[in-house]
Amino acid sequence: MPKYLRNIPVLVLTGPTASGKSGLAIRLAKALNGEIISADSMQIYRGLDIGTAKLASTEQEGVVHHLYDICDPLDRYSVADFVQDSSQLICEIVDRGRQPIVCGGTGQFVSALVDGLQFINEDFDPALRRRLTRHIVHWGTGPAHERLSSLDPAAGLRIEKTDLKRIVRFFEVFCKTGLTSTEVYRFSHEKGPDFPFVNYVLWPDRQLLYRRIEQRVEEMFQQGIIEELIQVLDRYPEFPRSQAFQAIAYKEIYAYLQGEESREEAMANLAQASRRYAKRQLTYFRQREDFLKITDADPEVAYLRILQNFNRQSSQEQY
């Protein structure tokens, strides 16, 4: 990476779902001559538009958006892929004399970029995962956890004895790399960030946020989320077994299409899932002291506060 890039601050804007990140990022991009890099793990997928609250081209107001529609719904896309792609984009945006703005609510994406994580090359092996899962279910999660704890005592304290998914993941990484979770964590944090990041997290009032979520769910149904999922299923019958299917909205709508829920139940479950996700997002960033919390309910006040703070931080960094 060219040394001059270390003096160009990168604006990072995150926050819970329905907190107003996208609209605020567009305003900031217009004011700062910026381009937006999406840090949303589901907006990368083509055809998943309504359920991921992806901005249409007309809603982007002429601001360049990156990492939209770069994968098909059956593709896998990892945190490592995001860090590599977004880092390259930051360099290209700076080379064009423009301001990079990273905006999105996927905490793992945002944190991995900001913390400068490095990753061990580890291709996904579905056969290995199935084999490990089969063995651990047969063996029992208790004995498997004992073996895990003997290899990595710290991971044994972090991972519950009944958490099959995380136990399988531990042994999957160990089989492929020869490293324990703690060793992988230590390696991943050795490098540090490649760019100076100035980080903001929107922190709306909880009840206001929940009202926005309810409104968004209603809008999704009005915009045709049911029809969107039908079209995706017609084109990709294996979609329910994909990584992208984990996006909030599609599981709930799929249950309705399967006749397991009424339309009203699907809407209620989607709203509840979105509220829970928002709560997890806030919990994820609560301990991050390097993210300035923006609690202002008025979008205009929030915009001015971030803009003024970033201009001040940018001047100090470049100086």
C-alpha cells in the first residue's frame, strides 16, 4: 500500500438496521466528494433487493456505490473477501481523489476492516464440515468439547459444551490449518489497520428504532418481497440451502410460501427477527470505544455532527 494512503482518513458509518445509515451516507458522500463501499453481507447478492433494503439506482442520487450485486445468491462470500475487496476499493477511490466512505451494518465486516485483520487462506470444504458434524453428533458434543478444551483452553471457556456449530467450526479450522482458535485470533490481529479510520455508529432511541423497523417491514411487503423471493426460488431452487438465505426476511417469507405461516404471521416474525438483529448489532458495537456514538434523533443534526467531526479529524490526520 502506498505510504500516502496512511494519511487519508476513511469514514466508517455503521449502526443497526433501519437506523438511517444509507441516506446519511449519501449526504456525507455529496458533501465530501465521496464514494460509498457497502459493508452489508447481503447487499452483495443480485436479486436480493427488497429484503436487504438495497438502494435502487435512482435512490443512490448519483453517488457511486460499491459491493452491490457482485455475487449470485448461491455464491459464498467471506469476511476475508470483504476485507480484500474493500481495501482495494479504498486505494482506488483515493487514487481518484475522492473520499472513501464505508457504510453498512454487518459488524464482522466493519470490525475486520477497521481492525486490519489478516486471514489464513482456508477454502470452504463442505465435505469436511459434513464429516466432522456427523462424527461429533455420533461422539457427542460433551466429549468433543473436552478434546477442544485440551487443545485450546481459552476456546473451551468461550464455546458452550452444547454449541455444535462452533465446536464443528473449531475442528474444521484445526484440521485445515493445524491452528487452534486462539492461535488464529492471535495471528489475525498481528498486522493492525491499513488505513486511518474515523468511525461512527448510529445509536437511535430503541423505541424509535423499533417503529422504523415496523415501517420498513410494511414497506417490504408493499414493494413485493413475496414476489421477489418467488423469482429467486424459480431461478435458484437451492436457495434455501445457501449462505444468502440466512438474510433476515427470506426465511420468514419462505415459511409463508410453504404454508407454515399466514401473511400476518410472516410480517410479525420478520419484524421480531429484525428487532432482535438490531439489538445484536447494538450489543456488538457497545464496547467499541473507537466508534463515536451518534444518538441524535434528528437526521440533520446527526449529519452535521458527523460532518463537522470528520472534517476536524481529517485535518488533524493529514496534518
